[in-house]
Amino acid sequence: MSQLNTVDATFLNAETSTMPAHVAGLAIVDAASRAGGRLTVAAIADLVRERAHLAALPLRQRLVQVPLGLDHPYWEDDPDFDPRRHVFEIGLPAPGTPDQLADAVAMLHERPLDRDRPLWEMVLIHGLRNGLTAVYVKAHHAAIDGVMAAETLAALLDLSPEPRDLPADKAEPERAPSPIEMLGTGLLKAALHPLRSAMSMARTAPYLDEIPVVSQVPGVGRMSQMVQGALGRDELPRAPRATAPPTPFNAPIGRHRTVAYGELDLAEIKEVRRALGGSVNDVVMALCATALRQWLDKRGELPDRPLVVGVPVSLRRNNRRHGRDTTPGNQISIITTPLATHIADPAERYDAVRCDLDLGKRRFVASSGSWVRELSGLVPAPIAGPVARWALQVLPTLTVRPMNLIISNVPGPQFPLYICGARVLGYYPISVITDASGGVNITVFSYDGKMNIGIVASRDLVPNPSEFIDHLTDAMDELKDLARV
């Protein structure tokens, strides 16, 4: 049996009616390539039933709450688990355009998951143009991080239309501890919580200057440097310093969502990287900087200083040398970095993006990015929920914003994959937005020679996020021209 860690519980606690905390993906599938044609609910349900034990996502497990909320919930196998209760289908009206699909996905993404069942669902969307089918799958962020999502896809998908042979499930069903056991463990943790909090604060003190909002408090940077010096870490790179400026998408978000998706050619991105230097991620961030600059400038809202972006980072890298990291729960942190949207010259903007990202990465490597985990455990479990929701709602009202938006780049397989024998043509990530992180999230996923882009936004703040896709295409043309100079 496993229990939610403090980061998992934060995702669960922070959820509100306007901020559902699930992540999702949209797969475009060539159902006609499948023997028998149409992709069906029954086929998907059978696939999940046969492979649930191989997935990193707890497909068969539900949450069990600790009495009196004394501790974080546990996972246990749902005795009534039936994949058919999680797989649905809808149809688009003719002509089944990409805009119609984006609108349907936005509505699906607004709906919270049922916490009394395993925290995931899939929706088949029929009626796309050219006989294509879409598969929208979402899971609660309390159950999965980016690496786990990729491993779950690997478990459910195949390398060819023919399904591969898989090991049988021989594990016994997992059960949560009894209520008495959970109460006893919860009381013990509550008694030890002051000590654990003090230790977390001590471990976090050298890195206060990289925590959003906290880093802007007068004297925090100097205090962090003093602690680093006392610990013999004078060589630690300074954390990037920037205050997030106001933008049209930095305001309290509403209940409704808008979604856009598109793609760029990965080979062209790699050509730009070779010509201009840096990494694929540098190119992606530079593209986003240009697209955001164009979007803001078009509205007369372009700040005269850089935006501040949150970049999620996996903490599972330390165990990769030993194979798959099976550590349960979210193992993630976040780098906050300036994004040079204020620079007009494309070459100077690209160089500034590279420089800022390099500084952020060097600081992250030196500090391990553990502050997310440490801070998420400071508040005792019984009051963690109200505190998390209060913080997310209060932070945007402060003069100092944590960040303007989140941008994430997830590497994926560069070969075709198949679901139930049907080829997956593209996979577009649809992530989370919050009051604190901004009303826009841009996530990209490289797959089979393409850089697939998924954008989710608050409908009240960004009614038409497809503009960002158009601006990203323009930004790609700009960098290609720059690379040929």
C-alpha cells in the first residue's frame, strides 16, 4: 500500500471549483488503420483491464481518507474497479474541425474527477475530419507526474499494430491500513510534525532566494547567501531575480477553459539549435518568448521587463542510472526564470533566453530543487487543504506575483505508437492553470518527428488561445531566418 506524499496532497488540497488539478493528453488516432476500423469503448476498456498493473498511474486504485483528516490519504485497489466506468465516447457534429475538437476538449477539461473512484478517465471523440478519432485522457495530478504519465503511455501503447506479449498480473490486491492504524500513524506524525517542520526549514534556508514571492522579500537574498557561506557553498550560482509583471492572463481564473493544439517540425527546431547554439529546450522557450511577445504587443499590454515563467523539472533523474524509478507519487520541482519578451531584436532575445535558462538550470542542479517538497510539508495535514486553497487565491492579489505562466517541455518517443492497433498520429498535452501560476499553460511534447503543442487557458482571460499557435509558427519562421543569417 502507498500513501500520498506531501506534494501529491498539495495538488489534491489545492483543487477548487475553478481550479481542477488534473492533467490530460489529447491523442489523434488513425482509427481506419486498425483492423475492424472504429476504435471502441470496449476495446479501450479491455486494454486498460489487461495492462493496468503495468502502468505507473494507479489505474485501479482509489483514495482512502484518514479519519479526522489527521494524515494524507492512502491508495488502495478499488474492489469495484471496472474500466468501463472510466471510458466514454462522444461525437462531434459535422464537419468535425480542429476548432470543434478543441472546444469539446475544453469542456471535458473543466469537469473534475470523481474522488470516490480511481482518479482518471478517457473519452473517445468520434467524427473528426478525414475519419480520424481523438482520445482524451486525464488523470489527477495527485496521482501522476510527467515521468509517470510517459511510463503509463508506454504501458498502454504498442510499437506496432500487433499487441505485444505482456506479463500476467500476479500481485495481490492492495488495501489501505485499517482506520485504527491510520489514526495511530496520523497521531504519531502530528506529534512529530514540529520537529519535521523545523528540519525542513533548516534544509530550505540556503535556497529561499529561489522560491517565488519569498525571494522578493527584502533581505531574503542576502540571508540565503549568508547561510550558503556558513555551509561552505559560496560557489552556488545566484538564483535568477525577476518580478512577474502584470499581464492580461494574470488575474483570478474562472471555471471555464479554452484549449488549442498544434505542432512544429522537430527537425527544424534541431536545425535552429545547431545553428544558434543551445538546446532544444532553449529553442522551445525562445519560441514561446516570441509568441507571448507578439500576443501581448498586439493588445498593447507588452511589459517593459521580462515575464517570469515556471518550468517544471523532474526529480527522478538521480535514480535513472539504475533503471526505472519506481518511487511513488510526484517527484517534481519547478525553476522560475525570466523570459525575455521585452527584447525586440530576435538574436538578442534568443541569447537572453539561453543565458537565463542556463543560470536557472545551474542553480537547480546545485540546490536539487528540493524546496517544493520541503515547503509542501510545512503545514500539518489537518489544515493543509484550507491553507493551500487560501494561498493560491491570495497570491495573485499581492503586488509580487509568483510567475506569469508555466511552460513545460516533455521529451517523447521519436517513433510511431499504436493504441488497440490504431496508429497515434499526435499527442498534445493539456495541463493545469491556477490563480497563482497564471491563466495560461503551454506544454509541448516531442513525438515521432513533431513538437506537439498543447495550450490551456481560462476562457475569461484568453478566449482564443489558438492565436498562440499562430504566433509560435511565426516565431519558428523568425528563428529559421535568423539561423540562415
